[in-house]
Amino acid sequence: MKNLKAYELLREEELADISAQGYLLKHKKTGARVLLIKNDDPNKVFTIGFKTPPSDSTGVAHIMEHSVLCGSKNFPAKDPFVELVKGSLNTFLNAMTYPDKTVYPVASLNDKDFKNLMHVYLDAVFYPKIYEREEIFRQEGWNYKIASPEDEITYNGVVYNEMKGAFSSPESVLERMILNTLLPDTNYGNESGGDPEFIPDLTYEQFLEFHRTYYHPANSYIYLYGDMDFEERLEFLDEAYLADFEPLAENIQVGVQTPFKEDVCREEPYSIASDEDEQNKTYLSYNKVIGNVLDKELYLAFQILDYVLLASPGAYLKKALTEAGIGEDIFGGYDSSIYQPLFSVIAKGANIEDKDRFIQVVEKTLKDLVATGIDRRALEAAINYHEFRFREADFGNYPKGLIYGLQLFDSWLYDENEPFMHLEALATFGFLREQLQTDYYEELITKYLLENTHGAMVNVVPEKGRTGRLDKELADKLAAFKASLSEGEIAELVAKTKALDDYQNAEETQENIEKIPLLKREDLSEEITPIINEDMEVGGVKTVFHDLETNGIGYVNLLFDIQGVGEEEAVYLGILQALLGMVDTKNYTYGQLSDEINVHTGGIGTELDTYVNVNDLEGDFKRTFEIKSKALYQKLPVALEMIKEIIGNSLLEDDKRVKEILAMLLSRMQMRFQNAGHSVAVGRAASYGSSVAKYKDQTAGIAFYDRIKAIYEDFDQQFPQVIRKVGEVAQGIFCKENLLVSFTGRREGLSELEKGLQKLMANLPDKAEVTKPYHVQLEVKNEGFKTAGKVQYVARCGNFVKAGETYTGVLQILKVILSYEYLWQNIRVKGGAYGCMSGFSRDGSGYFVTYRDPHLRRSLEVFAGIPEYLESFSANERELTKYIIGTISNLDQPLTPSVEGERSLNLRLAGVTEEMLKTERLQILNATVEDIRRLAPITKAVMDADWQCVVGSEEKIVEAEDIFKEIRSF
């Protein structure tokens, strides 16, 4: 590193906690900040970020994030980002706007691909086409849409519609109001994503000026991670980009809020549907600013307090507010992603009349804790919980280097000399353990919560018809605007609308497309990710062992077969899954139970799952009740002891606690319906014709929600029968005969697993007492679910195997083609929706869905055009190779050991062999245009099934009432 002429090495540090070497550099000419993390991880990561504190709520930072990826100097195609998604081996590719920064991360295991991704992203941020094509701003940000002089004027734009969807969620409204209220005199007082009310205030000239000001190397943070030739990459960075720029004198700062002298209060309305009840729909919140993010002890200490006060099942504030009857769900937490972190306590499902009592309960609970002391076992559990996750560094599908990079910004953005602060955490955890012997945590509560005047009570209250009123006000505003225009000005807007349509519809030139670097088919391996399963018996239990390196952690999954639970009992399965681990047991309160689990293990969780055998699609599918845990090998017996306590000693008869859990369950499902409407709509539509989907709907979807809501509203009457049924279901599940164990780890962990299983089995009956058949009646309902939101989630599902078609690996290519070509162009680019997706499974299920979509009927028409599009599908060798590469990228995502074990188990239970995977991979690698065209009947079969469901705005659904058999609210 010392030989790099263009850079100054400021600091070199061994990052022992993450087994890496860190280097902090500065580009001599421009002052660009550069940070390297060198280790043996083949999943390489590059990120370039910029400090982008917004000065208003027009969403300019967010619109810029979208727009720079729409073509650049060296890669002038209209959408290089999508071309990369379709045709690279990336393991991550995206961009994100935060309240004070914008980041552009990419990752890949393939060195050549990694260099390509890095090149395209650098060109995008430094030399975007936004200066020569105003249409990019109008497409991604906002535009006046008017196709002919007689039409009404409307607003459209991808970010505009995305934020309309985001602002439809009361949780999003509350989150924004908390940030704006606590830090009003800083950039955090504005909405970086854009407020739909103010997005149309942004001019093209202001947009360009934002790029000139912020997207300069002097304001950049450049991060490289993994196993690579760092010197080669840094020389490329300098020679291809940084050396072209001159120094910039302006130093962009994130604002710091002067502390308040006293707490403030704020109330904000949010929309509910016209037929919703306003009772129990208010959000009450207590919020404080907690120092600054550069205090590394405080940074972790408040994560510990978050667990103790709010996150754990028996958390003090959660329990106190629930017992006081304030709110149906208590959540919140500690946000350390900004310079001045925030701690929030939120009561959802409350009433505005409770606001004073809410504050009283919160503050009395905190005062009592300071006076009597926090339970040290709870604090120990919290420290272990967070330290276990830090050491495990399992981020699911996200590359480890990506998460480390984002965490670096928690200090680097605010002090460019301290980038590694939060990556070296083990010493801090040690410090926090030492403080268990002192009043440290009580003193933090006193200083930062009770005596801290920099706080706010922010309440969000329901307002019926608000969406309709605001829509009418907007329509009147735009009508008045049109009335103020001359015929010439209207003609100019019509011409601009047509110009944008022409830009979007224009065929990309082959020359522009070919400038985007692309691998070749021969660069792609024919090797599949192996299936790692070994059948054995451990402690007298059928076990599937996945022999993988896990750094001494054992991942255990107990799968109890539930084939003997009938359809009428399905709802009780969902209730049982929600209750276990959340209620008292014979030996622990539910709070003590959670603490004991987290002191010794990495956690215990439950879930319901299904497995369809692809070799017997006409047969019954496998249903399981699963209990999962992870722990160091020597702690596996303790983990299984706690599982034994949960399934054998849970006290389900506590009606007060059960009602609290059902209230929380309803609350979380309502949030999911609002924020993940696409998956909700797909799940419901699929349930019209699929037994598997119907079962999932009955245990976790809309049907389950309806049953839980009915039980909750008549709880006193229904509880005795419900809890008796739940108990009967439990007796029918937890027996030796039903159990299969999955274990991921090394062989040395098996002996500890065996110790725990032997004790568990000694307490389980041999067989279930009651078994019932599971048969469901399927009905095509085609429902529209009204919400107070301003966007739609439009889903169309079907099953092609039932129509006589056959699954092929080429369908994975079709998913890429549809999601990033046909649907992307028609739903997102031209329609202004934020997202669009499709999928096809080995059991024949297929779906098409939109996300935060301003349209409804139009999107269904786009879906209907898919078969015809495929019948005439054409692509040259380069284009087809691009789709194949994108498909292989999806298949070859790196897996954490726990996920690799789960994948192997899933394939085994689905009857999928390595030979089948190899066949499917060759079908992908050798695919032709004709193979794609032959998929048209499969998509037609999905469409012909006519299973459709829409979650969306009341107005849009009522407008399209003729396409629904039933319209209702949640």
C-alpha cells in the first residue's frame, strides 16, 4: 500500500475481531476517502458513498440515486443497472438513500465480473447522462403526465410513486415525524426519500446542481473488501476517474441539533379506509436523542438496553405498557444509523386519550428500574445475544463485506479518521460485561432517558377519508394549474409527455448495449452447489447431518411432522407457533425463559413449513412444525433442554398473556399487509387453487388473520375452546414418531447433540394420540382488499403443471427476462411502479406481481400480454447470454453454513437430487431462443387459471369492481 503514488496511507490496523487487515487512505489530489479491508473472503465488495444531507423534502438525494444508474458517459445505455442485474454474476447490486448519505454497493465472487461492476458504478456516479437527458429526471423523479389536451394532468414518476406507497404506512409516517421532530434544525428535519407533497417542487436545474455539489471525489467514501489485488484496483480508480477531478474546497457537513431545553409534543394524522373504526388506531411514541454515534461504548450499551427495555419478550417497558392496557403492540428501539442516535418507545393500537398515561407508565417504569436495579440476568442475556451475533457474522443472503461496509459509515461519515470504531467490538462487549457489577446501565437510563430534555412525544392519529380528501385536493390543484395554462403551454406539456414516452419506448442501440461489459457462456461453471446430507441416527432420532464448517456453532432444527392435524385445526397450529416461547413455563416466566435462552444460546425460534415432493405432485405435501436453535457445541444440551421446557412445560392457559400475544400478532400482520402487500396478494391469490398456499393462508395469511381477529374480538367467550384445541394440536405433534432432526456443523458437535436429544426424547410420547386427515376446498375468489394507501399490489397466479405443462430450468431464465425486461419496461419504466416480480416453482406454481404500483387494470393487461410477448421473443446471442448469466448469478449466491444446511434439507424433503439440479443447470446454460418461446404456454396456463388478488387504494379497487368477486378491507 505504501507504493501507491496517488494515495496517502493514513492508518493501518489489524482488525482481529473480523480476521482482517484494515487500511485507511486518502487520494492526494482530490481528498477522496478510501478504506480497504483485506482478508480471504472471495465475495468481494465495492462501495462508493457520498455525504448527501438534504436541505428540503423534495427527495433530490433519492431521485439522484435512481437517476445516475440510467446511463453514463462510457455506458450510455438507458438502464445499465438493469443490464447488470440481468447479466452479471453479482452477489449484491443496489443503491440506497439514507437520511444523510447515499451509497452504491456491489459484490461478486468472480474477479472479472467484480471489475466490470465497479467500472459501471464509478462511471454512473461521476459521469451520468442526467445532464443531457432531462427525461431521466422526469422518469425517475416526477413529471406532469397528459397524453392529449383534453386529458387531466396527473403526476407520475418512479420515486414519486414509491414514496406515495411509503407514506401510506402509518409506521413510516411515525418514523419520519420522530426524526423530523427531534432534529428539526438539521438535514434530518427533511425527508431524504422525498415527501410526495414536495417532490414536484424539485426543478431539473436544482437536481443537476445537487449532483455537481455532492457527487465529487472530495465528498466521496470509497470502500473495498475481500480477497483481491488492491493495488491494481486503486490504480484503476485513480487513472480512470479520480485523477480527472480537481480539488473541491467546500466541506459538506451533517447538521448537529442543539439539545432542546424541554421535551416537545407533536401530533400528525394518517389515513385509514372509510369503513375502518378509529378506535385503537393511534400510535403513541416516547423518543429521546442519545448522545452521538462516535461514543463506541454508548453505541453498544443502548443496544443492550434496547433488548432489556423493549425487544425481548419480557422487556420491562413492553410488559408495563401491555399490563396497563396501553396499545396492542409495543415496539420501537435504538437507531444508531445517524449522527445523533434515537431511542423510541412506540405503542401501536392505542388511543389519543391515553397519551398522558403512556408517558407516566414509561417514566415510572424507568424510575423504578433505576431505584431497584435492572435484573442482571436480563442484561447478561442481552450482551450475549448481541455478542453471539457479532461473532457469528451471519447476515443471511447479504455479503458479510456489505454489512461491514454499511457499519463503517456509522463512524466514518462523521469522523473520517475513525472508520474502524464499530468493527472492533469484542473489547467493548468485555467492558459492558464488567459494568454488570456497577450502576452503569441505571445511570445511562437516568442520564439519557429520565433527565434528558432532548425528547419528543410524537403521536400519529387515524383520520377517515384522509386519502380521498388529499387526492381530491391534489386533483383540484392540478385542475386549477391546467386552467391557468395557455393552449400553447398545455401543448408543451403534451409534447413533453410524448417525448418521455418516446424515450422510454425507443429501442436501445446495439452499440450502447455492447459497451456494458459482459462475461461469456464459457465463463460459467457447469458445477452445481452440492447437496450435503448424511442420514444417521443421533440419540435414537432420525437425523439429517450437514457436515459444514461453522466455527464451533451447531445449528439444530427439530422438524415435527403434522400430517395428523386436520384443516379445521390449521388456525390452532398458527396460534401454537405464536405462543411457544412467549408464555410462562412451569419453571420460568416468559421473560426469564427468553433471558435463559439468550444467556446460553444464539436463540430459539419456531416456524411452520411445507415441502412438496416434486416426484409426487398429486400426493399430499409434507407439513412440519419446526423448532430451531443455534449454540456453541458445548451449549447444545442446554439449547435442547430449553426446547424441552418450551414444548413440555408451556402454560397455555394464561388468558391474559394469550390475549396480549394475539393482539401483537394482529398488529404485526397488519404492518405486513401494509408494507409487503405484494407477497400478501400473491399468497392469497395462490390459495384459490393450491392446497399448499391455502394451508399457508390458514396458518399465516389473510385467512389466519381473519380467524385471529374474530377470536380476539370475542376473546372471553372463545378462549376456553381455542386453548383446548391448541393443547390438543400440541399433543398431536410433539412425539417421537413425528420427529426428524437436521443438524449443521462438524462431527465433533454430534456428541453434544446426542446428549441433549436423549434427554428430550425421554420426555416425549412415542406416538400422537389423535390424527385427522387434511383436505381443503379450493375456491377462486378474486378479491380486492381496500387500504388507505395510494398505491396497489397487483397479483396474478396459477399452476402450469395442473394444465399439463412441465417444469424446466429455463423457467429461471424467464424469471430474469420478465422481471427485468418485459415487466420492468411496462410496469416500472412506463407505468411508474416501484417494482415488479415473477416466479415459477417445480410444483407448477407461477405468479406475476407489482409493487407500489399507481395502476391496477393496466397492470393486469400487461400480465395478459406475456404469452404473446414470449411467442415472438427474439434475442441475439449476447442478449441471451446476458439473461443466462443473470440466472446463474441467482443460483450461485454464496450461502452461510446455516443456510447451506437448510437448502440441503429442503431439497431432500422435496425429492430433488443433484442429478436433477445438474440437468436444470445444463438446460439454463444451453438455452436457445426457441427454448424461451416454448415457455409461452406455461405463462398462458398461469394466466388462464384466473387467480388474481389486489391489495390497494380504496378508490382504485372500487373503480375496478367488475374484475373482483369480492371487495373488502382487512
